[in-house]
Amino acid sequence: MRAGSVSAAALAASPATVTRPRRRRHCSDAEWRAHVEAQGGNHQYQLMKLRWRRQFIDRWPTLAGWFPAPLVERVGRLLGESFHHPSHPVSFRARTYLIYLGLRGYATFDYPWLFAPGQLAIVEPAEALGIDLGARELVEEAVALGFNRNSARQAMHWSVSRIALRTGVFDVTAITNDHIVEALEAIRHFAEHPDLERFYPSPQRYRDGAAKNWITHLHQLQVVLYHRGQIAEQPRKLMPGWKPPLVLPPTMQAVADKWLAARRLTDRPSTVDKPELAVRRFGDWLGEHHPEIESFADVTRDHCLAWLQHIAEEPTERTGKPLGIVSRIQRASGLGQLFRDTAAWQWDDVPGHSLLGPGDSPKSPIKVPRFIPDDELDRLMPVIDEIACLLQRAALLVARWSGARRDEIRRLPIDCLDRYADGTGRLRLPARKTYKERVVPLHEDATTALQKVIDLRRDGRERPFTDELTGQPVRYLFMQHGKLLSTFYLFDTPIQEACKAVGLVRPGGRGGEGRGTVTAQRFRHTVGTQLAERGAKLHTIMKVLGHSSVSMALVYAQISDQEVLRDYKTVLTPGATIAGPAADELKSGALPEEAVDWLKTNFFKTELELGHCLRLPQEGPCECDLYLTCAKFVTTPAYAPRLRARRRVEQTLATDAAGRGWDREVERHNCTAKRIEKLLTDLDQPLDNTDDTLVEERLDLST
């Protein structure tokens, strides 16, 4: 496994924690005067800087007295004010003096003061003092990872200078992930500062503008520090969450925190988020409707059912409509899991038994796979083949031909591809949703596209990431700028553009321009459906799609719509050639219309080995195994090869029974063979056919 380069300085750096603010004090008059004179420039401006410092010291003789002042006064210039008429000129005009104190180690500053002005000149004063913040080397390493040079320079200068003035750490090799996390938290909390709108138009404008840019800057710094080996935390660009913390009465809070901590030991973070949200919403509802409840032990089933009724009827703030079925199922499941787990673990302050069961959740409709029709594939695939980005094209082609999930493709390792002995591409998919790796064949188009990406990424300088499931270092394939690409970039964006290019759109989308009808998930459905239609074994479908249970693969193993249409037309259309006890009823029209409608709807469910059973629901389940003579049995010429194969098996068994002296067995097998001969005669089919050998082999009937 090839690792990226790790600087010696990074390896030697100690894992420092966030630095505490040191003692704050003014520098001497002589030092400041010498600094101002060394800067040169207009003599009048030098005198002004000396005067501004004296005014600042007159207002705050001790520097420590300035920090408790209101942020508005410490920043000085507010939103919309000019440089010449700030609200608090003393602090505003002393800003260069304060920066000097920070760079010389006389003080460290709080993040609100560093964020409020928007722009602060820090790098240039540092260079004038001969202080190297270490940003230049970081910029070069960022460019080597694929970042734009101007973007990297802005990101490194902003991040390193703010961390330096906040912590007093001027050695870039001493920056740790704790420093980055502290800055990210400060960005999030500043959105809730009471004076925010004195510096930015609104909290939302702050989040969408300055905060978003600063988070991007810090993320770039984190990426570079990770790949140089300076920090261990893998870079993930996560915007700070704006949701409030989980707040419940103390007793309930302790149980919820303990339970969520236990779940995080075995479940992924995204999996724990759903039950946490359920507990949060249930706690909010209890606080509003039953404020007297302060312990989960006081919660009853009636409370839970009333809450489920509430979320089914109450419009949400985001959409103005009640929660959908899937969201309600997740809420009910999450809360029910809390009660089940705590009861099994015999915790205190809980009901001690389950208050919700599977029957309390709304029923979710089971949908059939949304495969892509052939005519739409023929229009779409040429456009996908022309996608300029090698990464996007390869990801979509792998989705089209492998049936893999999006996250499985996104996390493909760089050594994911080889070939079978006959030259067919062989793709190794990582363990993701089902916690199991698997190997699947890959179409040559996808193999070629994927190989181009492998060749492009083979000499990448990135440091391997640690896989969250296996704990092993992995060099991922779909990476750019030192981080994993998102599923939105790899799949959603290009497939939407391709759909619009060929007119596969439905109403909606941003700006009302329409939204594509095809998604990457539908490629997976298409692979499963095509495998089933072309006779693939159930085990093959499960292996290719990575299903862990037979019931999941059976959705694809059911006959497709076209197959159902062909099959029941051979039985239910007038004049069809059919045989069996139920044939007369069908031919004479004795079955009522509602019975025929039911048979059409459920025809694929009635298939037996040699035909179909047309027993209606009101007649109850069939009580006999001898369906060949059942009054509800019917078959068609399509089953003739199976009938002939079964006849030969019965004749073989009759011969074997005769040799053993089993007369009753001989009689039974001969009767079955004669019944099959009668069916073949009614169907106007020959009793023997040499082309049935393959069918006979597939029957796998035990003798």
C-alpha cells in the first residue's frame, strides 16, 4: 500500500492540545515607536498610529480590561459604517496595534473578535515582522493534492493566522485537529451571538456566506495536515450542525445519553442519528403536552400512541405537511428500540418492557423494482459514455453493469479490479451495508472506464484512509483534492444532466426545469431485473446485488411484467391451447369476471412445476399435493418440455420400483406418467422430444 509523503517536521510535532490564553499586556512605548518607524511610510500616518495607541491605552490602561468589553465596542466598526466614522473609533483604529500584540506574543484573542470584522490583515504584518506562519509550505502541498493555488493560499493564510492569534501557536507543525475543531465550533456558535447582526445582515447570510467559506478554509487545512501525517483524523467536510443539543429532564437525559452511547459502540453514526431524532421529537412532545413526566419510567403506551398520532397529523415546519410514512416508521422504530434495549438491559428509570411493537408503525407499501426500459437505456447510455469527467463516467458505468450500491462504488479501493481467466473484468466491492465483501463480473465498457481511473490515480500522493468497518488502511479510487468524492458529484449531478440531454425528465427540480427520471439506484434495479428475466439463479442474483436474505432477491426473481403478460395470455385469452381439469371452465367462460381479474393480478404467484393452479381465494388453500389431478390445475404448451421430462422420470422410477418388487410404487408412477401423457395429448404436443435434454438437466429431480 503506497502512502503519501509525510514531512519530518510533522512527524516530530507533539500532539498539542488547544492553548490556553496567556497573560495579556501592553508592549512598551519604545517598542511600538520602533516598530512604527521601522515600517516607514508617511510620517503623518506614523504619528497617527502612535496617537491611536495612546488613546487606546488611555481607555484601557491594562489590556486585560479590554477583553470583557462588549464585542461591538471592541470591534469598533459595524455593518454599513465607513472607515472614517466608526461607532467606536478607539478600538477600530487600534486594530493594527492589537494585531502586533498578538504576533509578538503579548496576547491571544477570542474568535468572536477575529470573526466579526470579516477581513483582518494578519499575514502581511507577520511577514513585515519576519514571522513565518508556515502557510507557504502548506500551499504547495495543497496544490500537489489538486487544489487551486489561489484557493489554497487564501485558505492556508486565513486558517493559520486565525489559529495563531487565538492560541499563540506560530509553528504550523504544532497545529492539531483540536485547534481545527475549536475553530469550527466557534464558527457555529458565532451564528448565535447576540451581536451578530451588528456585523452581518442576518444569521442565514452569515451561514451561507462567511461561515461557509471559513469552514472550507479549515477543511483544506485539515486535508493537507492529514496527508502530511500531522493529524490522525481523516478529513471529512462536515458543516457544523445547527440542530440544538438533545435536552430532556435530567433523569430522562441520563438514560437517553447512556443508551445512545451504547448504540454508537456497534452502529454507524448515521444509524444512531435516526433513533436520536426519535427520542428528541418524543421528548419535545412530552415537554409540551405532559410536562409533569420527568422519567421514562412514567411513560406509558398511551403516551407513545398519542405521539404517533401527533406526528401523523401535525404539519412539519419544513414542508407544511405531516411526516411521510417512512419517517413515521423510523420515529416509531427508534423510540421502540429505546424501550426494548433498556428493558433487556434491566436499567433503572425506564418502563422495563416494550411500549411499541412492529404493529404500531404504519405499513409501508412494497414497491417493485424501478428498472429502466430498454428504449430509455438506449437513449441514455451514449450520453453517459461522453461524460468528460473520467471519475463520473466510470462511476455511472460501474453502477450500470455491476448492480452495486452507490456507497460501495464510491469507496472502491484502487486495487478493486482484475480479470477472470477468460479475460472478463472482475470487480471487488468493499464491505458496506451488509458488512460483506463480494466479487462480481463487470462488463467490458465499465472495466475499460474503471481502468482509466485506476491508471490516473495509481501514483496519487494521498495518505491512505482507515476504513471505518475493517480498520485497515485503504487507498480509495474516487478521490480528489485528498478526500473522497461525494455521491452527489459522482452520480446525482451527471445522471441529471444526462437525463435532461435526452429528454428523460418529469416536472419539478430547481427552477421548475424538470428532474431526471433515472437515478443510479435504478441501474441496480435494472441489473437485478435483467438477471431474473434471462434465467439467472436466485443465488446469482443475491451474490451480484449483495442481498443478505432470499426475500430481497425474490423481488427480482419474480417474473417481470412482460413475462407475466405473455404467460397469462396463453391461459386467459380466448382460444388459448390449454389442458387440465380447469381448462373447460376457462374455455366456457364459467369463471366470473372478478375471478378472472384476480387471476390476472396474481398469475405469477400461482405457478407450479408443470403449470398453474387457478384456485380462488374464497376457496381456501389447496389441501392436496396431487395437483396434476386437482380441479384447479391448468397448463399450457410452454410447459411441454417439463411435462415430457417429468414423464421420463416417472417411467424411470416405475422401472426401478418393478425391479425391487414394489408393485404399489409401480402403479403410482405409471398413473402419474399416464396423466402427463393425457395432458400432452390435450395440448397437441408429442410425448418425446430430443430437444428437451437441457430442460431435463435443469429440473434436478431426485430419484
